[in-house]
Amino acid sequence: RGAQSVAKPTPANDRAARLASALHAASMAATSRLRSPIAPHRREEHVGFATWRGAAVVAWALTYRPAASAATDKQAPNFLLLFPDQWRYDWAGFDPEAAQLEVPTIRKLAAEGTRYIYAYTPAPWCVPARACLASVKLYGNKLGSAPNVVNGHDFPVDVPTWYQSLQKVGYQTMTVGKDDLTQSVRGTGVDGTRHAAELGFDSFYRMQDKFATFAFNEPWDQYGETLANESCGSNASGYSNLRMCNKWCYGVIAGKKQGVGACCHDVPGGGWNCPVMDQVGPNQQLYIDNLVTSKAEALLDSSPAGKPWALHISFPGPHPPFIITEGMNKSMGASRSFPISFDNQIVSHEEQRQIRRSYAAEIENLDHLFGRLLKKLETMGALSNTYIIVMSDHGEMLGDHNLFGKKVPWEASIRVPLIVHGPGVGKGDVVETPVSTLSAIDFILDKAGAPKEDDWYQEPLPTRDSNEHPPIQSGLSTYSEDFRVVIKRFNATHTMKLVCCPFGCPEGNSDVPTNAPDPQVLAFNIASDPQERINLHSTSEALHMADLLPHKYASLCMPSPGSNSSSAQAIVEDEVQAFQMRSDGRSASAAGTSAGGKRSSSARAAEQSAASAVAGSSLFVAAAAGSSLVLLTAFAIPLIRRCRLGGCSTAATAPAPPPGDETSELLAGGEA
């Protein structure tokens, strides 16, 4: 009867209130039965029934838990997000023509889980990509877009994050490494606490990137503080503590220009070749990715018993500079070699292979660290109840199309590995439907039973047999880049990609010259042309996909019907012929100059073979679907003319540098 005076339940006293209410209900039921006019010989039977029903109600009150508190159950799944930085899609161990990598742990995770071969970042730059993931929103759309932050700036703490959502259902949220959510000149703080609680982190070990951590003479993140208390493993720099000698090795950012340390020298196209080893010496556990792993293991050890957890490990590698340790160098062996970059005429073949060898060493070291973490989970007894997700923030051009780094719309920049492993996940499945890495965050929230904001990205990860193929978006707008990309699967042989660049697409791809400063529209069938050599922008697929762009980009890049419509076969034949002429011209000028970075005859033959394959497979969806398609051409020149005549009143203007700390570019340089 005391339940009548219980105040309105709060989360803290909810179970007590339910119990009191249940006891009161059971008592009243028994009393009413006793007072009811029933025969004396049946009264005992009714009392027994009332007692049984009351016991059942009490048992329910004691055991019931609302759905929002499901994560406090012992069987609530854990989540381990393995998140290397700047890892391109075809350097994950499944594309031997790109790189022969020894990655047994990654292969094991894929064999026991599901691999997505067309996974795309919402934005190919560190801070914008991670802002999208933290806020679970696409990049740069009017509605439901991620915070407009770039490198060198902080993620706004008033924006809800998926870490906070997990906290609401009882998860211990942990982050280790380079989360890139506090990148302004104030940084994370030497204890990592700056904005940590506001972002939704219960425990953490945080750092800046490989350059910015050495930006000042004194440590300003947890990683720098750790190195400052360790001895240097080499005498080359003349410094005694590891932070100062690796500051000498990695280089610092001077003013607004990224510097290059003593371990590296720059190469054309925005890259670095780093033949000198990291200064950790024999103490390999202090190497940046190795130390991140040790700190992750420590956080797992300190996680509250019986409480589910989510651990996001943001490995700094294989982000450049590709500086490796002596041990990593030895593990690669002297005889291993890697293919040269695709479409690169500005860096010697020898340097290309050296750079790619170091990139491979970082990936193989990460694979070893992944294996270490899996053993840790097994030792904890948590492996069978943990979802493991492997992906990256964006890719790395690695010399392809004469470029290093990211921030461009080409596949090596915006496409990343994605593997999902855990209870109930398809084993050994390979999914060809394009996905956004945001779907991986949506997957975590679904499995945790965590609440979602109305404007969060909520496209589920497809299965191998999914028939739906929603369009995927990526893009970037800074003071030097502006583009949007849409990717959509049409059938088994055609996965189309549309690129819209309001001010001309970035330079580099020698088969698709930039049209700057005018709008430019490109389209590729990446299923048969992953190197994006043959522009199929005049097809009906391009018209369909342009309509899926954000509004201002759709208005600039919507193909206009022309009077000279061509058949799909004619378009492909014309493009292949032009492609072969360009390849022949480049190869002729490059004959006998392989050491200077030009294509060899074997490479030319491979390109021509690839062109033939594209021609053979690109009789287009008309052949695959058994029906003809209306192919729309002659839109680019009219579009350019309209703009030049003042008809582009709604056209975007070149984005201005965002406001922020006057020294924010100091840190942005580290990600240039």
C-alpha cells in the first residue's frame, strides 16, 4: 500500500518504484479475493491463486529492465573499432596486383566476417571525415550535415556524438590515439582531458598527428608527455630524450608551412621518402602505433567489470611521413618489391618503390597489432561477444595520378577498407554494394540498442544478398578544393561514380585534364575502370546520379540533353580510342626512361589491355539490361557557356578559409 505515496519514478529509483507498486497490486488482489463472496470450501483455492499471481508480478518487477538500459546486461555486445589513418582500399591484403601484403589477422577477420569492397569516406580529409563519423552525418549537405570544421580546428562540443549515445545505454566509451576532434592550437592537453568528457569519452589516451605532436618545444599531448620521459634510442640527433630526437626526425611545422625532418625528404606531388628510421631504437614498443596499442590494452584492463564497452583506436599510421623502425624494416626483407604508382611521371621508379615499401611496412605492423588485440580479447573472454570493425578515415594516393595524400575525388583518396566481424555477421561474405563508413556507426548503434538523433545517417550495412543499392556520397570543400561525388551500383558489371567540381577537378589524372576554373563533370564505371581513365559523363546514368547531388552542385553539374545524343557503344569506343592515343603518346615520350619515373613498355601494354577490357565490359547497362538507353551528350560546353554569360547565378563561390585561432594553420599544415 505504500506504493500510493511513491514519487514519480526517476532512473535511479525506477526499479524500487516498480517493486513497491507490484507488491501493492498483489496485496490488493489477495485482499479483494478474500473479501469476495465465494464459498468457504473454495476460499483457500482463491487465496493460493492470488498469492501465485502476486509472486509472478513481483518477479517481473525485479527482473524487468527497460530497453534503454539493455546495455547494462552482461550479454550486451562490446565494440572494437580499429581505425588506421590514411589507409587506401586496395592495400588491405586482397588486391595482389596493387600490393603483396602479409596481413594474416586482416585476412582472418575477413574470412570470419563480412568485407565491403566499395566503402567510402564521407570526406577525404582527417578532421572533416572524423567530424562526420562523430556526428553520424554526411558532409556538407543542407540538412543533416556534419559540423563544418577543417584541419586545425575543434569539433564543436554542443553537437551530439555517437559516443554520448552509447553512454546513455550504459557503455564505457574509450578512445586511444589520434581522434582529431580537438585539433586547434590548444590541442587535447597533456593529460588528454580537453573536451574529452564533452565529446563522450569515459577514458582515453589522446594525441595529435605525427607532425603536430612535435609542433612545440614542450609536450602538449599525452603522447608527447610519454616520449619526453623516455630515452632516445639513437645518437644521430644529439638529443637525449625521445621526444626531442623524434622532433628532429619527423620535422615540425614552421609558421604555416609544413616542414620535413631529418628522416625524410620531400618528393614531387606532395609526398615524402623517409629512408632514416624512427629514433626509438631497440625499444620498439615506443613506436607510435605500438604505443597506442599498449595504451588500448591498458584501457581494456581498467574497464569496469560487468559493464559493456566501446573502444575506438585511432592509429596514427599509415598516415605520412612513412617513418618505420629498424625492426619493421628488417621484417620487410631485402628482396620484397612493390609495384610503381599508376600514372606517375614525376617521381623516379626507385623512390616510388621505396615509399610504397615503407607504407606496406606500416600496414603489416598494424596487422600484427590487430592480432595482439584479438589475443587480448580472447584472454579477457570477450572475443565472442565483441563486434570488431576495421576501417579508415580516408585513403592515400601513394603517387597515383602524380599525387600523394588525399583531398581529391579519386578512388585511392575516398575509398577505404571496411570489415565487420562479430556475432551473427556473415562469415566470408564479400559485399559489392557501395557503402558509406557512416553505416558502420549506424551498425554499432543498432547492435547496442542506443538512441539516434533524427538527423543522423541511418542507412544500414547491406548484406551480400541485398537488392537495394542506395547512392553513396562523398565530398570536400576547403579554400583549395571543392567537389562532390556520388557512387551507385546499377548491376553486377556497372558501379558508376559521378564527380562534380564547380571550379574544375583537381589536377593529377593525366587522362582527365582539369577544366578549371569552370564547372566539370566526370563519370566512371569503377567496376571495370578503378583507375578512372575513361570519362562516361554523357550517359543516362550520369543524368540520374547528378540529380542525387546536393542542390547547388546538382544545379551546376546536371547534364543537359543535347541534340547529338550518341549510343553507349559509340561513346565508349570514342573514349577508348582517345585513351589509347594518350597512353601511346605518353609511352612514346617515356621510352627507355623507367628510372626517371616514366611508364615502361610492359606498363603500356597493361594499360592497353585494361582499355580493351573496359571497352568489352562497357557496352553499358543497355546490354546488361537487354534494352536500349537514352544517352545524353553535349552538356558540358553549353553549361560552360551559360556560366560565362552570367547564367550561373546560383553557382558556388570558392570557399574562404574558415575562421578560427590565428595559429590554426599551424596544425592544419600537418595534414596538408
